[in-house]
Amino acid sequence: MFQGLTLFGQALFSFMTWQTLINAIWATELGIIIGMLPGLTATMGVALLTTLTYTLAPNDAIMILICMYIGAIYGGSRSAILLNIPGTPANAATTLDGFPLAKAGKAGKAIGIATTGSFLGSVIGMLFLAVFTPLIGSVALSFQSFEFVWFSIFGIIICGNLTAPKDPLKGWIAGFIGLFVAMIGMEGIHAYVRFSFGSTDLSGGISLIPAMVGTFGFAEIISVMRYSKVEVVNSEIGRIVPRPSELLKYWKTIIRSGVVGTFIGAIPGVGEDIAAWVSYDLAKRSAKPEERELFGHGSVEGLLASETGNNACVPGAIIPVLTLAIPGSAPAAVLLGAMLIHGVRPGPLIMLESPLFVYQVIAMVLIATIAMFVLGLTMVRPLVKVLQVPRQKLMPVVFLLCVVGSYALQSRLFDVGVMIVFGIIGFVLREMEYPMAPLVLGIILGDILDKNLRRALILSNGDIGPFFTRPICLGLFLLTMLIVLGRAKWVKGLMAKIRKPKADAKA
Amino acid sequence: MTDKSMAKADFITSLTLLAFGIAIVVLSIQMPMATDANQSKFSAPGIVPGFIGAMLSLLSFAMLLRSIRHGGASGLAPKPGAVKRLFAQETTARILKTTGLCVAYVLLLGKLWFPIPTFFFAFAFIVLFEYDFKSAFKPQIRKVAMAFAIALVSTALVTLVFQGLFLVNLP
């Protein structure tokens, strides 16, 4: 406990330099701008900045990326409130109450509530990050290949289930396509080149960053350019800083949304949008009847719940990145990639190999959260002008960044081609309601699954028993089956038949 | 997409993915066994891709059955004039223009000095989406000038920042 606090203090103190603080301010502000522009997502922002910061020292680069991540998830609330268009998918629930508040002439109040909610959500998430990372890290030390195989499969299944609630089958397919993409190129045990068909470029594998910039960047550019105009609503910006009484009134909602957001963040690949929706739904269910009627028509509690939930998800999503090297959300996946690029090895050994890094990440989250809070409350009016930049002027510049960003890491034009191909495939798949988060998670988890499944089979000499008898494996297997069977129609029908006679008997 | 057209799209996609999944399984089986190199047979490089291919086939098959149940297999041939109508839509034209411009730009990279295709891409993108080709040129000079300025500034900034500051050897 005290050792943790000492390490945290040490980490925080090491960041108290002008250079680091200036980096935190510009990266958070850029994150807010990227987040508030519809079509530019947090994932895209983090992916583009990864390529821009790879020449910096690891701590500076990771700090900038975390600031971008937190800033972008918060920034999306601006366009959700002022334009009724979520800046990032994470802010979709924010539009429900944020925009009606803005229309009622309370845009300033809505922005203030969203900023404070985001700040408190991040703080709650950060506390969980500080408490649970060392704990999970020490538990994860006992994990073997058998557990990692199940974590990979469970990650794909739950991510597909939650990101495609209408049709989880498509989510699972997207996840397995992602796993396949990770199989392309030289494998890590025998150095055998798979699925390259003689291409030297393919034998190096498909890099995560160009694939992500394609699916989240180029695909988004095509989506945004499809329609000609966005209506900009000129709302009055009044008082921004919320009154403490307004926040104290909803303290239960803040804590609940913070905890729920963090928990959802820690589930592999699920992300901020689900965290916001679940927090919003829970707040609505537990609201007083007179407040519940306001949900969807300008409820302060609804706005607070969604914004607290989505920002609490950010530190939550970093927990599995640090402890298991499995990302909790799509932007966290890029963050994981960036850590690997900078020579940091997240995973179960991190608390043994570099415990200070864990506390440095917590300090980075704290600095980013404070920067987001201060910038969020002070730079409201000038930033509203950014929303009025026409998309046809903005998107070519964004595309240039996508191209150079994909190219910069390895100086290969092949990676630019990968970005284009993934962008087009991503756009088509999205049109057919395939979620992209499981695909990206699959690309990350593919390598973990590949090495651990074979390693586990070698250890057990081909016996699949340990996959079902080790306690954590059994738990993950049962959870996976529960998720899959829970969505099957025949199982639902069977359950209804079982319930019906019981209900009849009671009657 | 309507439910009917989604069922059709699912039918075609599931067939494609099923073929894709089976192809992965076949290619995985053809991969060398690790025993050739005196290693455990369970370390064979085809095991995991084979598993992924099998899972993909299974899931695609489930989607295929569902799409057939929802009528996705019937009336697959497009109605007369449907393709023409699709291409006449403004959204389709905008998607094709965006994709075409971006792909053309990427194809030119490495063949010309980086700032040249970059400037022309940015300029063409803005003009193509902002300029009204049916109206006279004179009242739209400002639009063209603005596109020129944005293209010039963004090209210069991207080139200088990445080449000068981040030391990226641009194509």
C-alpha cells in the first residue's frame, strides 16, 4: 500500500516538468478537438498520434496518447450537446439529454455538467486503476497458456456480443476475421510464413496501426463524406461551471456510473459507448419518477450518467492492457500497440519487471484528467467555431494524416495500401452492421491465441482436459457458453417453455 | 438497409465467408507438420488458423441458414433499373468520389515527389465537393482560391512537420 503510494508520488513528481505539462495540455486540447469533430474518433486520434510520437521518449509518448484518449472521449460531448451528433460513438447517449438542454438555452450548463461528469468518471476510474492493477497483476502471474487461450476467445465473444447487440453473430464473425488477419505472416514458434502467397510484404504480417487507421479513419471519412451537410445549431452558451448542489444531488448516479463505466472498460474490447449506454440505462431505471420523465428531454442526471460512464471507462480499459496485455477498448488497443512500439511489455509480469510504469500510467491519467477538466471549462466558446469547419475542407487533411500516419511507422507504402483496403472493407462491413471493435480486438488477440493454444497443447501433450478443469478456465468457458447460448433463439424458446409451466402452476 | 435487403446481403456475405473459412481450413491442413522438424505435433503452424477457419465456417453457416429463413436466398437478381438507380443516388456518387480520389492519390505516392500528388489531392477533393459545376466560374472564384490555399498550406505543413520534425522519409 505505502510502497504503491511512494511509487505513485515518485511517478507524479517525475512528470512535474514544463515540457511534460505543455505536452499534456496540447495533447488533451487536440483530443478534445478531434473528439468533438463528428467522424474523428478517439481511436483514430490515438492511432494518428502514435505515429507522430514514436520518436519521443516512451513516457512522453504514452502521456500524450493518454491525454489524447481522455480528451477525445470527453470532447465528443461537445458536438453531442451542440449539434445533436455524437463526436465519437462514446457520446451517443449524451445527445439524448445534452441536445434538448442546449435547445432549451442551457448549452453552457450542459457542457459544464458533461465536463464535471467526465472529470469525476475519470477520477473514479483512476482510483480503480490504482487499486486493481497491482491486484490483478499479482493474480495474473498464476495464469498459464490455458487461461490466455480462454481470455482470447472470451474477449472476442463478449466484445462481439456487446458491440453488436442486435446481431451478435456478426460481432463474432468480425472477431474471427480479426483473428485470421493476425495469422498472416511469419508465426512466432517455427518462423513459418502463413498466408503470404509469396508476397514479401505479406510475410511481415498486417500491422495493427495501418489496419486500425483504415477501419476507424478512412472508413469514417467515406461515411462522413456520404452526406452533404450537417446542420449547425447556434446555441447560447451561458454559465458553464455547474453549481456544487447540482452535483451533490446526483452523487449516487455519479458513483454508480463511475463504477459501471470502469467495470465495462475492463471487459476486453467493449469500450466507452457501451459504458455510456449502460450507465444511462441504470440511471434511468433508478431515477425518481419525476426525474425519469425528463430522461430524453433534457435530464441533467441522464447527461451526467452517460458522460461519467464513458470517461470512467478509459482508465478501466487500461487495467487489462497493463495486467493482461489485452485491450479493454479500441483506443486502448492502439495504446497497447504504442506501448509495445516503445519497448514497454505490458502483461502479467509488469508488476515484477516495471512496477513504476504502472504508477506512471496512473499519474498520466490524473494529469490528463485535470487538463481535460480545466480546458473543458475554459475553452468553450473558441472551440465551438471548430465545429463549423465544413467537412469537405477538413476530410482531405484528415486523410493526409491517415496516409502519413500509416506510412511513418515502417516507411512502407504497403502499409498505406493496408490502410486503404481495411478502410474499404471496414466501410462495407459497417454498412452491413458488422462492428469493427471485435475485428481490431481479433488482430490484437490473434498472436496471444496462436502462441498460447499451441503452447498449452504441448504442455498437456494434446489433452484438452486442462482447458475445462482449471478453475479460471472453467469459469471463462462457462461464461463464454452462457453468452453464446443466451443469444440463441432455441435456448430462449426452451427457457420460455420451462418458465411457462411454472407460471401456470403458480396461477 | 431494409430487413429484406439485409437478409440478401447476409446470404451473399455468409456464402463468401463460408468459402473463405473452408479455404483457411484447407490451407491450414496443407501447412507442414512440426514433426518434420522433430518438434511436438501440437506446435504445428496450421493448428490455430485451422481452428479459426473452422469457427468462421461454423458462424457463417449459422448466418447462411438464418438468411435463408428470412428469405435472403430468393429474388437475388437485381430488379430492372436498380443498379442504375443506385448509381444515380447522390450518396453513392459521393462515396465513389471520395474513395476514387483517395485511392488515386495513394496509387500516385512513390511515383511523384510527395508534395505534388498531395497538393493536387487536397485541392481536387475540396473543389470536387464544393464547386458547383453547373454555375458560372466567376462567382465561385473565392471557393477555388480557398481550396488552393488550404491545399497549399496543408501540403506544406504535412511535408515540413513529418519530414523536418519527425524525420519521416516521405514517399
